[in-house]
Amino acid sequence: MTTPNLTVDLGGLTLKNPILTASGTFGYAREFSSYIDLNQLGGIIVKGLSLEPARGNPPPRIVETPCGMLNAIGLENVGFEAFLTEKLPFLQTLSPPIIANIYGKTIEEYAGLAERLEDTGAIRGMEINISCPNVKEGGIAFGADPEVAAAVVRAVRKKTTKHLMVKLSPNVTDITRIARAVEDAGADSLSVINTLTGMAVDLATRKPKLANITGGLSGPAIKPIALRMVFQVVHAVKIPVVGVGGIMNATDALEFLMVGATAVQVGTANFTNPMSTIEILEGITHWLRQEKVDDIRQFIGSLVIP
């Protein structure tokens, strides 16, 4: 039986299949190397990276919720220099495109990190996390305002020729306004969505379950919201959209592709099943064969609106 063509074009970045890892859920890839063949993936998005090392928030910082998970890790990471010397050598041995998820507390930090990554040949692209607090504006997230979000992307765009993916926050009134603003500012693709702000409390102790009080909700609970937002953004912009949010199996992934996502990111599923990315990829391949679809691009965006 013929193997379907799974290749997709993510705004100039060619992926051999549409399966990407979601930042923060896959470490620096080596952590999963004993479970799966990393070279089968369409692309690898590594843990969020900042210029300087970050310790993150104090524990407890992960809480299981019905059909999901709340996390308040606080973007803990090794920092740029350690990433370069300790993490990148292994990543360079892999064939899928490596995308660095980047964040900063100021626009200057985003731009500075992008400038340093520009000379790193092994990194094919950057995913800009604009859900971070802007310390110069009282802690309001960069992604909450179209003009500020666009300013971040323009600053990064000036420093790099690499693929720029912008990860949009769902914690806004109209996600399409943010999407159009960052597209105009130079984004090559969009990942939709980041986590939803949530909270969990302990009735016995009468305290929040997270030391940070609030955290980011991910997992199956947010899938309907993510699916809706992907559909909206796909119809609002001309650049490719990557679907993220509650993708646990091949059916979930296919639904995001059907509403118009060019690729998908697998996140929380990696915690429950470290082999989920490959199982999802195999499931998509099986379904396309069963439906006699020779090329996944024939299926992407095939949702029928009554």
C-alpha cells in the first residue's frame, strides 16, 4: 500500500510530516530518545529559552485537573550559554528542524536572544512566546495587546532571517486581532494556542494548590477552545497556523488539520505517554491510507461548513 505524502510547508520551512513537539513538554529532546526515534518527528520545539538562566517558580507547580493539567513552572531553563554548550550538541545530531522557543521580560531581551540564535546553524527557527509578562508595562503579557505583540515580532525579525513562529495566547478578547498584527510585523507562521490561565484550590487546607496561585491549563479540557481559535485564525491570516491544545491522539490531530492547521504540536500527551508523538503520526498515516488520501495537503482545511 502506498505511503501517503505527509510533507507540509510551514511558511518556507519544510517538515517531512506535521507532527511537532510543544515547547515545555519535551525538554531538550534527549529526554525522549530512549522512548522514540526522534528522527521520525516533523520538527522539535525545545523548552523555552531566555538569555539568562531562570529558576522558575517555587513548588508545587504542577497540578492534575479533570481532563487536564495546570502548570506554573515559570519558564525554568538553563539560559542561552548553557543551551549552546550542553543541549545543542545533541540536537545537532538530529534530522528534524530544531525550533527554539524564546521569551524575554523586555522587547530588548527578545531581540538580543534572537540575534545570538541567528548565528546558530543548527536552529532552523524560533517560536516567540508572547504570553510572558512585560516588566516595563506593569506585567501585562506582550501578547495581550496587538501593538505590543507586533513590536516584539518586528524587533526579532530585524535580528534574524530564520523562520519565525509566534505562539498566541488565548487569554485575549479577540485572538484574530493579535494574529493579524504579528503577521503584518513579519511572522512566518503562528502556533495557536498557548495555555489558558486557570486555578486549583484545596478545600481541606483552604489554600491554592499551586504556589504561584494561578497556572496554565493544558490537555483535553482546552481542545474545543483551541480548535475554535485555530479555525478563526486560519481564516484571519494568510500565513500557516500550527494547532496546539489537547491533542492526545491521531483523531485530535486530524481534527486540527481538517479545520486548517498546517501542522500540530503535541504537548501534555507527552507526560501521559512518552511515545504519543509517534503513535499520533502512525495513526494519521493509517487513517489517510484507509481514506485513500495520497497527500495530506489534500486533507488540510477540508472542513465542510453547512
